[in-house]
Amino acid sequence: MKPRELSGEIAGQEWLIRFARLRGKAAGWCEYDKHKILVDTKLSGVPLLETIVHEVLHAEFPWLTEASVTESAADIAKILAAVGYSLEGEEDVA
């Protein structure tokens, strides 16, 4: 089971990552001004991993384009899944 929220340092600042049901098509949101990342609870496996990486990339590198973040997050998630990484409480994401 995913935690409801967790916190950690991103780019030298304390950030909150909250798992919640999001409306609309977005799988996640990065709220720079609040240092908060929202991730949709309906996600699991590789899509969950990719969304977390995607939103952390936004927080870490806000100058990157959406296309760059999307491509990088997909690449990173695929590599992590290929080496057997899985999220705690999740089945294998590969």
C-alpha cells in the first residue's frame, strides 16, 4: 500500500509528496510555490514510478520543457523496471 504522503529534499528544499485522487487526465502535479507534488492514487506499477520520477524532475529542474521531462521520466522508469526495481508494497513493475 502506498503511503498517503511523504517528504524529502529536492533541489535543497523540503518537498511534500502526497498521493490523492486527482481529477481530470493528469497523473500528477508539481506545485512549485508550495513545494508539493501530487500523484494520483489510481496509478500502480511502471505508470506510478514514471509519474513520481516525472514530477520530481519538474521540481528539480523547473527550466526543462514538458517534452524533456516526459521523455526523461519514461526512460528512467523503464531502466529502473528493467533492473528489477519495484515500489514498496507494489508487485514487480517490469
